[in-house]
Amino acid sequence: MPDEIGKLEMLKILDCKQNELKELPISIGNCKKMENLSLRKNHIVNLPEEIEDLEKLTLLDLSYNQFKEFPAAIGRCLQLIVLDLSDNVLEKLDAKIGELEKLACLNLSYNRFDQFPIETTKLKKLNFLDLSRNHLKTLPAEIENFKELKGLNLSQNQLETLPDEIGKLQTLDRLDLVNNKLKNLPTSLRNLSKISTLDLRNNEFNDLLHKTINWSLNLNIKLLWFWFIRYEILYSGIEEETLGKKELEELFTYRIRF
């Protein structure tokens, strides 16, 4: 990316996906009106500290890059609403991410987390969290701190159990647990009074059918999958320029094809 990009001081939207970028110039910090920055499908391993000068940045797409560590400077982009770090090689997060008080959508799928990133539980406004296709084996009790979470995708991990605290996610509408190693579910799941979509396919349940029927009598479940069937979940790409309530809810929509 040419250093001259910093001269575009009125720039609001910059889409540089599918290039051969390895780094950003420090002059990017001069684009102080930037709201939407997409760097999807490049070869970037870090961001300059000057990224924190993008005080109006609300959407940052860093998916399909080569980040091994969470860029700490992102933690100072306090207006961020949507952050996509999917398809990188992250193993942990920096505590700085907990300072993103307005963050509503966080995609960490297709990374290398073998422990749940506890730092995410500091994100009080988080609506959608995608941690699919990692190496998670357990979830922490701190998961109960997600007070506004609506969608949680934990598919394609190695989860064997769920903590009772998952039943305290009172705003949860969608829960995806496809392709894990679950043998049973906590009874606290009954408390998820707003859940409408629960996907339990490809696990190791022995006696699930009567339990799910009992749960569905108490919950407003519109979609309950537990059969061993072929599936494909498509992540809905971030393309919207506006970030109203409706758009946010559509960003992490699960689409299932047979």
C-alpha cells in the first residue's frame, strides 16, 4: 500500500481485500475519518501503532491473513462495532481487546485457540461471537458475563462438556454446537428462554431424544438439529456500510444447506 494513502484525509471506506499486502504504512493513521477498513485475504502479520488514530473506525476485517498475535493497537480503536479476525493463526488474545466497549460482533473462527479466550468475557456489549473451527475443549464459568450475547457459534471444536453457567445467557437466541464431543448437556440449558436455534449435530449423545423433546416444550426452539447429516454452514460476509440493529443481526446469520 502506498504511503500516499495518508493524504486521503476524507476517506471513510477502504477495501483492500485479496491483494498481496504484508503491512500497512504508518500514514494510515492520517485517515482519521475512516469508518470501514477491509484487509481480508492478504499476508499481513501485524498492524502499525498508528491504527489507533482511526478514532471513527467501526468495522475492521482482518480475516484470511497471518496474524499470530492480537494487534494491541486495535484495543485502542474504541468505536469498533465489528471485528473479524477469522482465518488467522491466533492462539490467544491480548487483554486490550476487553477495552472495546462498543464491540458487538467478533469473529475468531478458523484459528488455533485451544483455550477459550477469557478476555472476550469483558466485552459487555457483545451480540455475536464465532469461535468455530478451533481446538476448544472446555468453556470457562466466566461465559456467564456475556449479558447481551445473541449468537454463539462453537461448532467444529473438541468440547466434551458445557458449564452450568451457559444457562445464564438469558439473551441467547442461537447456539451452534455442531461437531464436538458432547455426551450430555447441562440441565441449566432449560433456562435459555429466548433461544430459537439450537444445533447439536455430530456429537456423541447416547440418550438425547427425550431430553431435547422435554427442553423444546419449555423453550421457544424453532430449529433443533441433532441428526447426523451432511451440512455446510456459510458465514455471512461483512459487506454492509451501515451498522444498524438489523444489519448487525444479519452479519452472523447461519445458513444451512443440504
